[in-house]
Amino acid sequence: MKMTRRAVVLGIPAVLWGCSAGPSVRQPAQQVTFSAVPNAGFDAWVEGFKSQAEAQGVSALAVESAFRSVGYLPGVIEKDRNQTEFARSLQDYLAITASDARIAMGRQVLQQYSGLFSAVEAKYGVEKQFVAAIWGVESFYGAKRGTVPVVSALATLAYDGRRRQFFEGQLVAALKILQNGDVGVAGMTGSWAGAMGHTQFIPTSYLAYAVDFNGDGRRDIWSDDPEDSLASTASYLSKAGWRFGQPWGVEVRLPGVFDPGLVGKSTARATSDWTALGIASADGGRLADHGDSAVIQPAGSAGPAFLIYHNFEVIGRYNNADNYIIGVGHLSDRLAGGGALQAAFPPDANGMRLSDRVRLQQRLTALGFDTGSMDGVLGPKTAAAISEFQAKRGMTVTGIATLDLLSALT
């Protein structure tokens, strides 16, 4: 078995559309709105694009209907071009994707829709906890599906030209969805980059993998009812080669001396080989045999180690960032009753551990500075709160969380 990175073909990559649970969290420098504004150049481009869409199988009637209310959305371009990136470590990423709130809500929806999840699992051979985990990571179980008009967003991005070929392809696919009658123009909403529904399908992937699970004649991923969305997600994973009963990966304990050359997705071996080399389960027990696997240490040699299996790569078809795959995998484990990771994470570049960052946010909040949250995950609000505190104390303003700053807050 050889582990490879694949292009994202289902969900919009987090680095593109700024999902709050993505491998990096991108926040606008200021509040972005998505109101249409007049733009003669955009209008001319739309007129020219109509014939291109018709040449690719979209009827003139569908084209005219879709573009009747289309508008140029400068907020989409601002989102695409002017974002502040806050890189997330795996530890921070898991604090978001496998937060107590996301775990609790996931267990609740698994009970609420138990019949649906069981039916989807039985038909597509994908365990319910994995489908629920993707739902949780992509839209917090449907709470954050996006409200941006997809046709206008995709047309704006295609006209802008930074990734014209990609967005033109997505726009044609969106027009075909409308032509098929699965949704109307007003109902086709999503993220600012065109990801739609409970599990954030992009239009081309919708056309390829979405299913009408409830038999009402429409593949409806936009409504509050998650049936078609969850089944479509399982359908996609199944067609991508999902292996029922195989984990995405398992946390393991490496021996005191371990060849670093054996770490990596391309170095897969049988379970018996890893056992012979001294690898044990995270609790020190014998490894279960789930097939060939590879060792990864995404946080470095001082952080957790995992054996990853074929299903790791399948999840990567949604988003091929390791943090995303581990986030979905770990959330699925927690939804199925598993515990937290056992290995500790190393401190960050400033010597801060997650517990230190939590205390820093708590202390800033107690002093009246808005950090946005107290989960130890540092974002723009925490940086702004630190800067404000430093300015008021006459300190050098950096906005950076350090142990010295934590001491100053005591």
C-alpha cells in the first residue's frame, strides 16, 4: 500500500474558502458583506459566458433564468484576496474540530437521526460516525451551510480571473444543477466560494456523487432535512474506495529508539512488521491487525504518532490536508465513544502549551479584553486583545502570546 496525496474533489479546500475548521483559519480584516454592486465589466463578461455555458450543454432557458438575478459580489473578492492567515497546529485544529461542543452535538444528531444513519450505513457501507464527523467538521451539523448566492459568487470569482478555469467549471456545473431542477436559483446558497449544503459539496462533485436518498425526485442538499446530504457524502466515500470496518488510523506508541526513515505515508507495512519493530497501541497493548498501515507523526517526533490505513486516503478525497483528515477521523472516534488522544503535544514556537494559552485567554477575558473564546486556540480576536493589553501596559505591542506575557497577566 502506498499512501498518496490526492487533489480535493468534493469539499472546497479549507485554504480556499476559509472554513473555520480548516487546516488554517482565515478571517477577514474587517466585516465582509456580500451585497451585489453594479459592474459593467462583470455584466459584459456574463453576456459572453452565456454562449460558453450553452456550448457545454446548458439550455438557453436555464442560462437566462440563472443569470436573471446574478450580481457582482465584491465581498467575495475581498474574502478571496485579503485574508489574514492564522496557521493551525494539529493540536489547535483538534481543539476546534473535536471540541466538547462538537462532540456533544454529534452524539445528539447520531441519536436524533439514528434511523437515517443506519440506513445510509447499510446502503453505502460507510460507518455512521464517519459521515457524522464530516457533517460536523464541514458545517457544524448543518448550522453553518452558508447563505451566499452560489451563481453570483462563482460568476464573480470566474470574472475576477485568479482561478478562472476552476470557477468557470464550477459555474457551468451549478447551471446544470439548476437545469436539472434539484434546486431553484434563490435556494442555491452556500459558502462564498461555492461549497453547498450540509457537507459542502462543490457543484462538479454534486453532479458526480449526490443522490436522491429520500426518493422525492430531487438531490436536495440545501434544505434543513439532511437526508440527501448525508447519503451523498456516504455515496462519495463509498465510490472513493471506503473499506468498512477499517479505521482511518489509530494512535500508537513508538519504541524509545525508532528509525525516522520509517515515518511517512509512503512507507506502509503489515501489522506484524510494526509489532516486531516495537510499536504498540497507545495504551501499550498489542496492535490490532487492520491491514497494511504507515506511521505518521504530524506534530513532529515529540507529538502523537499514528498508524494510518487506506481510509485515511479516502477521507483525503474530501480535503487532502493531514489536519483535516485527522480531525475528521478523531471526531469520528469520539462520536463512537473513543477517548482523547493519549500523547502530549509539544509546546508552540513561543513555549506555550494549550493549557497556557487557555489561561492567557481566561486572564485577558477577566480583565475585560475580548479574546473571542477561551479554548486555547489563538485567532485574530486573541491577537487584538493581547495588543490592546500590551498598549495599555506600555509594553511593546506584538499581539503574540508568550510565557512572559502570561506571567504579566498574573
